[in-house]
Amino acid sequence: MKLKDIAKEEFYQSSFGCAGCAAVLAVRLTIKVLGRNSVYIVPANCISTVSCYYPQAPFFVPFTVMAFAATAAACSGVSAGFKRRGREDIQVVGFSGDGGTADIGIQALSGAIDCGNKFIYICYDNEAYMNTGIQRSGLTPYGATTTTTPSPRFEDRPKKDMLRILAAHDILYAATACTSYPLDYMEKVEKASKVNGPTYIHVLTPCPTGWGFPPDQTIEIGRMAVESGMWKLVEFEDGQFSTTYTPKRQRPVSEYFATQARFRHLSPEQIAAIQKDIDATRD
Amino acid sequence: MATRMPIKKFITANEAVAQAAKLARVDVVAAYPITPQTSIVEKIAKYIADGEMDADYLKVESEHSALTACMGVRMAGARAFTSTASQGLEYMHEMLAYAAGGRYPLVLVNVCRSVALPWSIWGDHQDAIQQRDTGWLQIFTETGQEALDMVLQAYRIAEDHRVLLPMMVCLDSFIQSHTEELVEIPDQAMVDSFLPPYDPVVTLDVDNPYSISVGGFGKQYAYWRAEQQAAAEKSWEVIVEVGDEFARVFGRHYGGLIEEYRCDGAETVLLTMGAFTGTARDVVDEMRDEGKKVGLVKVRAFRPFPVGPLRKVISKVKAAAVLDRDCSWGYEGALATDLKAALYGLPEPPAILNFIGGLGGADVPPERMRYMLEKAMSAEMGTTPHLEFIDR
Amino acid sequence: MKKEKIIPGPVSKAGTRPTRMGTWSTVKPVLKGKCTFCLFCWVFCPEGAIIQDEENRKVLFDFEDCKGCGICARECPTKAIEMVEQEGG
């Protein structure tokens, strides 16, 4: 895929999302890949909240709001319904946040993979319950402050490894991505759209409001997350994990932490400990 | 004119409901097992496995997901079925409100069972009654035949463009769900002539895209709720209409929103919902034979509450004994409360006696029904409140 | 012309957008340098407020949808875009 090949038509505009929001960008790019023949199921999260207040309808394709815990079950049902009506050509997409995926929504996700109907479950990960004001989630990284793990405390649990959880479900295709690597993300969405079963894409979407950085740095910070090893771009396919992108430069994690208010409290010792953990997981 | 070729079988109400789901040509069944509903989904799974029923069975992992999946099926423009009880119904409570406010014409069969705690697998109406404010239409049935017939009618009522609200068909645990009786299973051709294919108003339609089930603030929210209330009120009419048409096609009529049994000239009536009505009929017959002016009102529709029909019959009596298999703890039984509210403004209101019984699977035998009627017969006009637990 | 049915319940026709977010920011992107038509700014704009002018091989900015985040200016490899305070904004 090349930038010039991407559809020029816009399918998602005029949402109430924050300036510089990577989640809004992720939606925009997703629909460019999947086109008009796709439907979007979005539970309580930033994206639904900025897209669902009548009469504003920023989705130019079919969209529905769904209960927080229920995204994957709704995807399963819509997919089953389309199948019965002979419309398996329509892409069913769930667009859930980190909370709606790893916490309250994890049960439904597990169950929906078991049901086996085709849908693409996209988890856009801004690493906290951002919509409600920056409370911690199961995908908040170790070391971050949030309003429910406020200074002098901080998040003391690592991110749940969603890809390993889904690999254990024998999911046909799953991948991690980041909006700073748009072609990588879009290629993965396209790949998922061709799989005849549930698929999962976990896209890191840096959040200026929640992470504490100026809105023009969204793309840069996503890049730093990958370059520092805090986030990896991988695929799970045919039962195997593989890396889809190895950053050309490896950045010390201290540089990544320095850019965001949520990490600035970390001491040099704490940062060194985190760096050690990251180094241990490098290929 | 289609030839009637129904089959008569000796089956449980649960199996009758499974037959109805098959006859209604549902596309997807998404349900999670819970006593005493399990045999409904087991039967449906078997019909599908045997190729008798053309539907997909979604192996959902919980009731919350079951109702969500049914909503998803409706969003895609197809017909869904689900069933549950008690804890399961409570687990899907969030989604019940979603379905009603979102105007999804779902049909759910609830096998009414007590709600923990205390823990019980046996019957009463607490689970269904607790959902009365969600916006669902609720019909209580008495027999396996009525259960089958009401599932078919429920699809017609719910999918009617004047209604577009979900409907709960209620059965009583064990005494109805697991009791075998002779049930006439209608012919598929007859059902097809009564229940046309689903004609949705709006779906996730890529050719005519909408944002559906969205949100709103203040005045806008209130507008949609007023619209929903109007539809619920309209459903009084539609329920009666559909019941009448059903009788024309299948030859069985259940009386509409309520059924009056031997109420002509009655001075005292007993109100029941669900399967206990069967016992009540016998008790009323016995007491009538003794010359007592008693009657029975079977309340079928609990939501929408049949204000008009109840006001008409109850305003003519001196006293009414209301049997509630439920209680709004801290106050009284739901049927008694709603009845009294419906009678508000009557110049000479009858005595209303509220009896709470049949909780947690307790039986209400004929002697207890007689007791309730006799107590009501000797009550002073206008007596209220009265609350008595009759299980012993 | 097909008459639109009245749809009950909370629904809205896709693409209905009486509110445009251009008023959120008085700072808007302006092309000051040479655009190489690399399309980085175009792909990274969350709002789709950048338009490809293929004939002239440069980008155009739609101020009606631009929230002024500045990602385009930051990501432009040739630093051709500047975020400029608009007059009378």
C-alpha cells in the first residue's frame, strides 16, 4: 500500500474529538480502507461520545452506539444477521477503547471469538478511560499517573497482553499497530477484512489530553512509543507471532517518558528498572 | 385458503415455545442456558441440528451478550429469538433498556423465576416484574398453548410499525414450563399467512446509511421518550387487534389485555397473572356453585398496563383480591399498586386486598385461593392498604 | 422521489453535521514553503481537513474542519507548513 493509493474520499468528519486525537485519525483511516460497505459498532468511549449526539452524525457510513461491555457480542449478532440475509460482503467493525476491550468488554470479546462469526474488532488504545476523564484501565502502562492512580501513586500493573490472550483463543488473525505508522495499520485492517472469522487489531492512539502533551505531537509520540520498545508492531497469524516493523533507531525509554505529563514523576531509578524490563523483551 | 394441518402433541410449555420460535422463522437464536429455561434452547438446538429449523444458534457466553447479539441481528435486518429467567434476565437488564429505547422489536421468553438472594431456582414473578420500567411490553401466559400462540403474536405486535417495542412473553417456572399438556402446533403455512417476514424501518444499511441508536440531550431525549411512550400506549390497541386476527386464523382467543372469567354479576373478584390462573378458575367455579358471587380476572398484559379494561370490570365490584407473585420490597405487590392507581378517581372504590404468595416456588393451592376470596368478600368498601403473605 | 419514512427512536442520517469545528482554533496551517506532495500531512490529519490538489501537486487546507492541532506542520518533512494566527479569527 502506498500513500497515493489510499482513498481520497473522507468518511468520518466533524466529530467533537479533541484537536490532535489519534483515535479520530484511526477511525478516518479505517474507513478509508474498508470503504462504504462497512458498518461501525462503537461502545461507550471517546469515539462514540464525540460521534453520537443528535443531530451530529460524523460517520458517513452506518454507525451505532453500543453498551460498554457489549461491543463484541453486537458484532457477533450483526455479522450473524448479515450472513442470514446474504450480505456477508459487508464488513462489520467494532471500534472499542482499551477499557471496553481489556476490562469490561473482555468477556464478550472472548465469547464472540468462540461464536466464530466474521468481524474486525479494533481496540484503539489511549491507555486509560479517557472519555470519562483519564481513569486507569487494564491497558494503562506501568508507571503512568491517572486520576484513579494519582500522584504520589501510579499504575503498578503492566498492560494486559491482549494479543497473547487472543492467541490463546486461537484467533485467526490479530495484530498491534500505531497511528504513527499509518500504512502498517491500514495494511493490517485490509488483511483482517479478508479473514473469514473474528479478527483483532490493537492500535496505539496517543492522547494529547490524557497523556499530557501538545496536540501537534501525537504522531511523534506514537513513533517514540515504538522506537523505545514500549509498544511493538506485531502480527499473530497461523498460530505464530511475527514482528512487522523493527524501528531503525532504538530510543531510551527516558526520552519517551519526558514528553508526557503522566510519566514525569518517575525517578531515574524507576525509569532504569523499566528500561531493564524492556531490554529483556527485545528480540 | 390454506388447509389447516396442525399437529396435537403432548409437550411441555418450554417445548411449545421452541416450536413457536421455529414456526416464526427466526434467523438467529442467541441464548444462554439457565434453569428453568434450558429445555427451550436445548430443543431449539436439536431442531437446528436435525435440519428441522433453519436458523443459526449463537453460542453466546452470557445473557448480556445474548440480548446484545439479538439487537445486532435486528440491526442487520433479520429476526432474532432469545429466552432466559431470573439471574439471566437481571444480567441483561442494561440491554433490556437499550432494546426498548432503541426501538428494537425483540421477542424474549422469560420463564419467571425468583431472584436471588435468597437463592432459588423455583418460580415467582419477581424477575419479570423488576423489569417493568425498562420499556418492554410484558404478557403473562397461563398454558403451553397460550405460550406458543403468544410468541407468534409477539413477533407481529413488536414488529408492527406502530409499536416497534420489544416484547417479553412470560411463563411460570416448572408448573407451566415443565408440565406437559396437549398443545396444538400450527401448520407452517398458517403461521406464514399470519406472520409476514420482518420489515424493518431502519437498519445498518450501507445503501442508505444512518447513525442508529445514538444519543441526545434534554429536550431531544425527552422527545424520543415521549415517542416511545406513545408507541407503548398504541400497543394496547395492537395487542387486541393481533389477538383478534390470531383467533380468525387459528381459532383461539385469549380475551385481549385481560380475560374476564365469570365476572358477570360478580361482587368479589380475584386477580391473577400466569399459570396460577388455572387453579383460580376451578376455585371460582366451586364457589359459584355454592352461590357466591365471585369472578376471576386474568391479567395478561402487565405492560402496557390495561388501565381501561381493568377500570371497567373492577369498578363494578365491591372487592378485589390481588395475588402478586412478587413484591416491591418496602411497599407492596406490583399488580396491586398498578391496579389501585388505575382505579384512582372512582367515587366508590372497591376494597383492594393484596396477597403476596407463590414466592420461591411455593404453591398456592385452592384452599389459599378460597381464603383470599373469602377475606375479600368480607372486606369493607374502599379498604386499602392490605398486605398479607399467604405462603405457609 | 422516494419519501423518507419517519424513523422512530434515536437516529440521525449519516453525515449530518450542522456544527463544524473550524471555530475551535484561530491558528490555521498555511503553506509557506515548497510542498513536495509527499502526502504525510494529508494522511496524518485526524479531521480529513487537508485536500490533495493533484493538478498543482500540493495540498489545500479546509479551515472549516481544521481544529488547529498543528500535526501537519509538525510532520511536514520539509517544514513547508506554518501554523498562523488568522486575522479576525
